[in-house]
Amino acid sequence: MIANTPRPPYYAVIFTSIKKEADIGYHEMAVKMEELAKEQPGYLGFESAREELGISISYWKDLGSIKNWKANSEHLIAQKLGKKDWYKAYKIRIAKVERDYNFSI
């Protein structure tokens, strides 16, 4: 689903990853983190495609909201498990969205 974001400016956290073969517990944690993120102040939306190359984008009101999400205690546990058990590699990009536009039927 395409996230319903407000008028810019807002921020996007782009998480690109390559998973390890064994990813026991990954799906459950991903669902839990998405639900937990929705409860965080400043959260605006989420989009994800998790295949060979995983790309997840979360949208946030401001940089302070992103910082608070990164420091969330349950999110910190997921980050440690990701490094230890689930990911071969990942990259995080934080971008300010200046413009957006859409098309739908």
C-alpha cells in the first residue's frame, strides 16, 4: 500500500537490506516494528518491499521524531537482532521530502 503522507516537507527513512538465509523470527519482528512505529509521535506512514533486496521506507514529521524512533527500547532490540541474526548488509538513508505528487485511477 502507498503511504498517505501530508504535504511536504517531511522526512523519509529508507532502509535497504539483504537478509541472511536463516531469518527465523524476522517476519514477526518486522510486523511488530511496523505496528510500534505507528504509535510513535511524528510517524506519518510506511511502505515496504521485502524480497531478495528489502526496501522499507518510513515517513516522519521531523528529524527529532526519527531520532526518538531509533532510540525506542523495543526498536533497539530489533536492531541488535538484525545485525546478529537477519542481515548480511543494510544501509539507512534519511532524506527530506521537498515535493511529492501522485497518480491513481
